[in-house]
Amino acid sequence: MVRFETLIELHHDELYFYLRRMTHGSTSDAADLMQETWLRAWQAFDRLRPGSNPRAWLYRIATNCALNALRNGQREFPWQEERELPDEGRLPHEQLEHRENLEMVLKEIGLLPPRQRAAVLLRYGHELRYPELASVLRCSEESARANVSLGVRRLRRELEEK
Amino acid sequence: MNGNAGATGVAQSRERVRDWFARTAPLIEWSEMDSPLGVLYLAQSGAGLCRLTFGGTEDDFRALLPSRAKSRRNPDALGDARKQLDAYFGGSQVRFRLPVDLGEMTCFQQRVLRRASAIPAGELRSYGELARDVGSPRASRAVGQALGRNPVPIVVPCHRVVGSDGKLTGYSGARGIESKRWLLRFEGAPLGEAPHG
């Protein structure tokens, strides 16, 4: 059986970045949702079956927290500039261009409807496979694919217009 | 938690989650010591010694700690346990006097292990005898399963329980029957003889 503290060490950071993208780059909202995610995971930990996929399980909890917050309109999630974008191995002017491009893409992802946003981020940002994605979004694999595909199409259209 | 933390946002969140976990989760302290059976890993909860393993790696040992617990290596912890184990492996006929945490076991399993703790070094009991001792004379198999789940071998000497014909039928510790035989020889038990008690 996986240990809870191991889950924190292995998955905190990736979940945090996911929640931050879901909340338009807001560090404070991501941190609050992160707390809520771990609290819910702690309460449900006994129901995590041995041999199941704890990473997908955690993403499902995080996604529920984020979608609930967005649905309830508790938070407005104004767009905030990303400051933790990876720059490895790039020259300063390339870094700038890379950041600007990435910033633009992330901003557009942030404008997708919440489920499509989650689907695109999880598939391409966090490399979840479709069966995992279906389990996170609590839908069929077909529906998970449809959410990703709709999101990507919309993203492409918006970016082409810019 | 402020919203303009920028590059430290993830680090701050990580620390916040770790702090919360340290306040929420039960603490398990662990330590290791050398022995003739290799490195022994020992862990204790607030209630007592909760895990002892040997013959495996540190990762193997940590994977066995209670899944909700926060574990912390503390070389100064478990002094009593290490002292008594040192005396045992030094040849003293130690009767371990340590609080043991069997909280993850059923009441029946706890009864079996407590009863097994009373078997003196150098003596053997059969599964059937132990089943009778705990008031379930037909439950030899369940007794065997309870002993197989013993989280603190050596300290709870499940190795002193053998088949009714004296056969060494199984051992949950590392290297199985080989370790059981080593422990029984070391204690001077009458190997190969039918147990009596």
C-alpha cells in the first residue's frame, strides 16, 4: 500500500502546477485548492484500493476541487502572469520569446471551458493517458478524447486569429 | 499565503502541505541496528514498537510502515528496544519487556501474538497448542495466519511456534525457514522434536 507522505513528495508539485493553470496562474488560489485536495485525499485515503493508480486518483480529487470552485463562482480567477515557466538552455532573447509564446498559449488554455481546460492540461501538460483521463473526469474514454479534441481545436482557432 | 510569491509559490505550497501533514499524521520514528541476521530496522509509534524487519532494504522497511503515518528517522529513538535486542543477540536469555503496538491487527490476532510472547526462549509450541491457549482450539490455521502477520518478529517470538510434529512450517521474517531455524538453534530449542507446553 502506498504511503500518504510518499504521495505528497511525489505528486505535490505537479498537482500544484496543474491547479495553478486551472486557476489562471493564481498562486494563492492554487495553494488553497492544493490544501483542499490533500485534505480530501486524506479523508478518502482508506478507499484508495491497493494496486490502483494513486496519481490519477489525486488528479481526480484536484480536478473536482477546481471544477467545483469554478462552478460555484467562488473565485474569479483573474489571469496572473506565469513566473515559473521553464527556461532551461535558452539564451535570454529566446527565453523572452519562449515565455511570451508559452504565456499566450497558457492564457488561451485558461479561457477554455473548465472541463476542456482540465482535459487539455492533463493530456498535454501532465501526460495522462486516455484511460487515466477518463477516470479523472469520471467519463468514458470517448468523452475524454472528445473533450481534448474540442479544446485543442478551439485553442488552435483562437491562436491562429492572433 | 500571499498571491504574488512568483517563483516560490510551489515551494511555499509544498511547505504548507508538509506542515499540515506533520500536524495531522501520527508520527512514527525509526532507527536501525546491526545484528547477526543483518541490519534490523525498528519503528515505534506513540503506543510502542510497531515494526521490526531484517534482511531487506530501508525502502522495503519504510513501505511497511502504517500508510497514514509520518515517518522520521531518529537514531536516538528506540533505545530500550535496541538495548534489549543487543542483549538477546549477545546470548542473554532475554524476555523482551517492551510496549508493542499491534493496533493494525484484529483482536484475535493480537491475542495470538500476546500469547506467543509468553513462550520462553528455548521452548517450542505447536499451532494447535497456541489455538487452544487463546480459546479457539479449531483455529490452528488462523493462528498460523496471525503469526504470519507478526509486525515485530523476534520481539514477539513467533519463530517458537512449529508444526505438531516439530516441523518448521513457515516464517514471515526474511529468508523464511532459514531464519527461523537460525533463531531456534541460537536459543537452544530442541529442533526436530515435537513441541510440548
